[in-house]
Amino acid sequence: MKHYLQFKDLRAEEYAYLFERARIIKKRFKNYEKYHPLADRTLAMIFEKASTRTRVSFEAGMYQMGGSVVHLTTGDSQLGRAEPVEDSARVISRMCDLVMIRTYEQAKLAAFAAHSRVPVINGLTNEFHPCQILADILTYIEHRSSIQGKVVAWVGDGNNMANTWLQAAEILGFTVHVSTPGGYEVDPQLAGISNMGCWKVFKDPLDACRGADLVTTDVWTSMGYEAENEARRKAFADWCVDAEMMAAARPDALFMHCLPAHRGEEVSAEVIDGPQSVVWDEAENRLHVQKGLMEYLLLGRIG
Ligand code: CP
Ligand code: NVA
């Protein structure tokens, strides 16, 4: 049994399989072909933080593959009344075939997985957001080609998305140019990477964007860090992806953002709504690639 708790839980050849599977599943979906490999399977989705894309993509995806879902939040389950996560895992995993969790500490997700009888998927933690990077790389492949050898510029917070990009770079063989304000740097140990050659740090975000194939950013304040909002607004003021930064990247560079976005903060409206932005494809691809992931975790390789 496999869990998907962080990007490095799968190997490069498993990613190659998953991206190809996502392509096939997406094509069938676009052609209205019925595909129900997960009939009679149930996905439990546990949300301890808000969500639009993750909820819709997992829920719609499971139904479209013939399965069903149970949606739990902290407020409407015993999770919010301090039932131990280990006990919750033992119970939920006796009733469901697969579990997706969005929570705070990665350690809580890991504790759930350690006591689960069924595969567990990370739907975002403070440390990682692997399903989003899966969708981002599928989007890059669709618009360009393999991401191997390419340069991704990360402009902004050294957060869950940044950490996951670094893990992906290590596994799939590309480089991340990271520029964060002082005090918000990526911590390679927390990010769980050992190959220091897969990323470079830049003080100036414009320098990070020079020659990049893909420029990407995220909110200045992630969920759970709202108390730091004011300090972050000041610290991140120069970390707004604008037309000048996109002009420093390669002429064919793409812009990505996991969404939700704040126009005028981490990205200008001109960039996110402009011709280099692929954010809507990126969001849609959550659906297709996670269907591939759920199929892989439950049924293994097809064909
Ligand atoms: N990108 C992403 O995970 O979006 P949601 O918070 O809406 O799920
Ligand atoms: N870094 C953001 C991503 C939201 C999808 C957060 O954790 O809130």
C-alpha cells in the first residue's frame, strides 16, 4: 500500500506513468466517455482548512470514476473535539478505501497515515502541496514538453508550494530559482531535499526570473499564518510578479499560480490575466491528474 504524503513519495518513472495516465483520463473525460474504475470505492475527504479547487477536484473526480465521497471538516466531526488522529485514522480507514486530508502540520498527516489501513493523500499541509505540483507539471508538459532541464522561478514565500517545487526538481531533474524576502526563506531540511544543486537562491526576484521557463508564485500569507498578515504585506511588497519580471524570463515563459490569487499583491492583474498565464488549465488539471493518482493508489498500473 502506498500513501502520497509528499512529492518524493513517488519516483520519476511513476510520475512519467501518472502524467501519461492523466492525459488518457482527461481525453476520455473530454469525449464524455464513461470510465468507472473506482465503482463502489469511497474516498473520505478531511478538511481542516478551507478549499475550493481541492474539494471540487477530488469530489467530482471520485464521482466521475464511479466512486463516492464522504466530506468531513473539523467543525462537523469529532476531529474538532480532540479525538486522537490515530483513532480517527483507524475508524475512517475501516469504512473508506482512500483518504484525502488537508490539515496543518505534516506530522498530523503522517500520524494518520501510520494508522490507516488505506492509502492517504496530502491535500495540503503547512509543509507541502504535492497534488498541486502534480497538476502544475502536467500543465507544463501540455503547453511545452518535459520539464526536465528547465528553470522554474519561485517568487515569494518559502512555503508549502516552494518546498514541493524543490522536491519535484530533485526527482524530475530541473532547477528552481528561489527569491523570498528575508525571514521567509526556504528551509531545505524542512523541504526534505538533499541535492543542493537543484535550486539557487536570489536576493532580487527579477534576477530569479532571468532566463526562466516558468515563473510562479503564491499568496503572501498562507492559511494558518493570518496573524502575520500585516508584517507579511510589508515584507513581500517587492515580491509581486509583474510584466518586468515576465520580460526577464524567456520569451516563451509560462506563468502559474496555484490559486486563490490576490491581484496587486503577489501578482499583477496584467500577468495573471495575460497571455503567458496558464492558471485556469493548471486548476483544471487538478481534476485529471488526481484521478490518475487515485486510480494508481487503488488499482496500481493499468494495462
Ligand atoms: N490550489 C488549491 O489547493 O486551491 P484550494 O485551496 O481552493 O483547494
Ligand atoms: N500556500 C497556500 C496555498 C493555497 C492553495 C496556503 O497554504 O494557504
